[in-house]
Amino acid sequence: GAAAPAAPADRPTAGAPAPAAPATAAPAAGGSAHPKIPVVPATGGGAATGGDEAYAYTHPCKADKLTVKVSARAGSPDQRVIEVHNQGTAYCSLSYYPLIGLGSSKAPQHGADLTPLVPGGLGGPPAYALAPGRSTYAVVDLNPGSGGVADVDQLNVLPDDQMPNADTRNFPLGAGAKAGKQPKLGLYRESVADAVASTETAGRG
């Protein structure tokens, strides 16, 4: 029976190759095919507390430190620009894009809201780093196809996908806006032009 203890002793050595497992992280490098990774460059003061992107990745943005605005994009009546501004004094992080729902302002709840297609195949940093005093933009194309959905008159925006639903902001779409069956949403970007370009990748990959 003395051989019995030897079996457990063998197991740790059998498990020794396990440290090689992190190699499975390599597929993330496949994300390098998407060079437009959403990162706001650090703008000075990097040594200060909360002064860089690495700090942001461990400090999610809090809803009470953000202002959110929605406006129609000039010349594109079916597109809405979502501007999220960090009014805090430190970097914070957001998910790659806001959570969006399109629904009726008269609905008692928003479980049946339309949700837009979003870009896929994202690699790179763990989150979008937003510098203090800076804004980021996301664009939603309400109707990139044809046809319309009745009773959709409100855009509901949750700036970060980890925030509680209570932090959702509601914005009227305004007269004449028509939501289609398959809206598209892009990633947070530093400029509206980049946000519009990102919208065009929604639903791919």
C-alpha cells in the first residue's frame, strides 16, 4: 500500500505544464486586426493620482461624474450623437460603447426596447479610458435600412454596461425621427467623425 501516496505526489508534476496555459491569451492578439482601439491618449499630469489610462481601467466611471447629451447629427436626421463628458477630476473607464435601447416613452418598462447592432471582434485595452474634463462620442444610426418601427420615440442611454439600470438617461428622439428594425451603434470615439465611421462596422465580426 506504500505506493498509494506516490500517486498524488505525481499529480503536481503532471500539472506543471499548466503555467503555459496563458498562451491561450494569444488569440486576443487577433484583435490587432482592429487597430482603432478606443483609448484616449494621456494628456499630461500622468504622475498625478488618477492621471492615466492604467488608473482608469481599475476605476469605472460613476454616473454622477458624467454628463450625457444626445443631439441629432447635422445632415443626418436618422443619426444621434451621444456625448459623454467626464466632469470628475480623474480618469475613469467606460465600456467600449453605451448600452442603448429604443422604445416608447409611454411604455411602463423597457424590456421590449429595440437594441442596436454593435461592432464585434474587439481586442486591446480592457475598457475605454476617459480623461477628466474630456468628452467621448458614440453615434447610433436609428434607421440604416428601410422601414420603420411604430411607437419608438425615445432613446435610452446607459453610459457603461456595468452601471445599474437606474442610471439610464432618457432622451426624446424628436419629431420626424424614424427607427428601423435594425439600428446600428458604434464605439466610443474621440470625435464625432470617428464615431460615425465606427457605426458602419456594427454587426460585423
